[in-house]
Amino acid sequence: MTLRPLDQSSKLKGVLYEIRGQALVEADRLESEGHTILKLNTGNPATFGFEAPFQIVRDMIEAIPHAHGYSDSRGIMSARRAVVSRYEEVPGFPLFDPDDVYLGNGVSELITMTMQALLDEGDEVLIPAPDYPLWTAMTSLADGTPVHYLCDSVNGWQPDLDDIRAKITPRTKAIVVINPNNPTGAVYTREALEGIVEIAREHSLLLLSDEIYDRILYDDAVHIPLATLAPDLLCLTFNGLSKTYRVAGYRSGWLVITGPKKHAAGFLEGIQLLASTRLCPNVPAQHAVQAALSGVQSIDALIAPAGRLHEQRDAAWEALEAIPGVTCHRPEGALYAFPQFDPEVYDIRDDAKLVYDFLVAEHVLIVQGTGFNWPTPDHVRIVTLPEARVLTEAIERLGNFLASYRQ
Ligand code: PLP
């Protein structure tokens, strides 16, 4: 019998996820040969010694004997109620009820469902550049067209409102905002967010706001939830336990729907349909939500000036700025630094090759900026989760390695 060759579907053509791309395959291969690789590619707190908060673990363990059945497709009521209470404490957040909440196997699943429910072939979605690349990938998978609007590195990576306006067409359906931002660490100003909301109002766009880092803020940064500025618009806010509660492996996130819904009944039925077809999110992890949102597991001590995450952000930023020809916006939030290599100093034509060669030479895995849909090969993303001395040393090694690219 001859077996017919099987290729991947053509739908996957625009689906890229370089955070776990070819360089990771090589990193795993090197590890299998016995090398120690410092993996700075994923924002996974558990791999750098951040433990799951005790109360979350305890509540999940207690729930497991009763968590073996499917739940409601939206998620268990106690968790959805906990999400409602969380936002009741956020000044100005539009009111919503538990039926406006969907729990998911991480925010990732909810992004996928949203794009599948929303888009027809050729529908356009405005997505930041650089972005967290799942947004672009899932827009493509849903047959939509990702249209990237620039964030401005010389203006603290704030969204460029003129660029957004210039890229709106009759096919634009939604605008994605990632705030605090992955990969840049920017926290958006009120002015920028109000500008985006105004554009969405003018063009009747759906707002999709990824706020998974909303509690990971440094210094005096203030996070403004997009929905608070847009009670008159349909806004989907995405968040979850992976980062703030350091339990990325539990796969637990939520989506909150606020604003007017009548005009979007079809789309929202689509979300409900897709929620039903996945049956429900993992039920034990849903039991982690209420424990987490009760507040006792706060991340505040880690982001305070003497806290570990704050120190690591400082260490990464200082080490990057110390490399000649490298500049980096000091992250105001999230878990990443996104430095630029001055093109007048370094001749880098292929940032994926740079990342690969750096891995092979120095056994440190980072991710190329083009993997975040940044248009030019002059940035990389570095995860700021390892301890400060590890970060400093890894970045010094990057500096030494870069010397071979000097013009
Ligand atoms: N959104 C952003 C901006 C992220 O950085 C990540 C993960 O790194 C996700 C969503 C996915 O998170 P989850 O673990 O909830 O699927």
C-alpha cells in the first residue's frame, strides 16, 4: 500500500509562532546532547523558580475530586462570579454579569474562538506591530487579514494613532490593543487609549483588549482598562492567571464582554457556539480562578521596587543599555525587554539567523523581533524572568556576540 503524502493545510500559511520556532528545536537538541540552555523565549514564570501561590494549589486540589465532569460551556458559575467581582472593584469598568464571562484554557483559546467567530475571508483586524504574535496568527487562521499598525519606539512604544487611521478600510472590523504590551513592556497613556477608542467609535470597530499583564506594572505606571473608556462600544477584555498568578501551566483565562450587544448578537452567538463545541475549559483549573481573584495571592511584592520582578527589569534594562549601539525602552510593565540594535552600528539582515547563531554560540535562547511582526530585523525580545545576575550575564554575552555584527 502506498500512503498518500500528507501536508499541512493551506490555512496554516499565515500562522507563525516564532516564540517556539526553529531556534527552540535547536535549543532542545542541544539540551538533549547535555548542554545547559538558558531559555529566555517564553514568559513562563514557573521555569524561573516562581512557585504557584499556595492557596490556588490548595483550592484546586480540594476541587479535583468533584471536578471530573464537564462544566457549563462558559465556565463554572463561582469562577465567573469571581471575575465579575474583580472588575466591580475597577473604577469605571462597565457593569456586566456572569453570562458575559467566558472562561478558557488560557487567553490563547479565547483569542482563537473570538477570531473564528468574528471573521470572514478578507475581513481586516488592526493589530499592533510589534504584537504578541498569536493575535496575528489567529486572525490569519480565521481567514482574516491582519493589518499591523505601528507602535512608536521613540515615543515609548505608544500606538501611532495616525498610522491606525491611515490603515482603516471598509473591511476593518476590529482593533486589538495589548496593554501592558508584550513584547515592548509599554503601558499605554490615557491619551493613546482615548485616541484608539475615538477611532473605534468613528468607524464602528470592535475593541479587543488583551490585558493579561494589567497587574504587572513597575514604578508609577498606571494601567487603564480599555473598557472603562468605551462603555458605549462593544469591548472584549482578555485576562487570566498565567502571568499575574504564575500558573501558566494551569491554562486558565477569561474573556469579559462589555458595552452594547444588540448589534452584535450574531457574533456573540458565534462565541457561544464555539464555547459549546469545545464543551468547556479544563474544570480543575477553573477552580483556581476564585482562589486567585480573592486577592491573597497578590503579585505586588514581586513588582515593588525591592521585588524580584522589578529588580530583574532593572538589571535587564541596565545591561542592555550598557551595550554600545543598543537602546531599549525601559519596560513599564509585563515581563519582557525589546531592545533595538542601531542599524548604523550593527549590520543585521536576518534577525532569526542572529538568534540562532547566538543560541549555538552562547547557549541562550531569545526571540527575533520579526517574530512579533516587527517589520525590520533590528530588535529581539528578552524575557526578564530569570534572576538579575543570570540576566545580566546573558545580556553581557549578547553584547560580546554582537561585536561580530559591527560595521
Ligand atoms: N496574551 C499575551 C499578550 C501574552 O503574552 C500571552 C502569553 O504569553 C497570552 C496572551 C497567552 O496567555 P495564556 O497563557 O492565558 O494562554
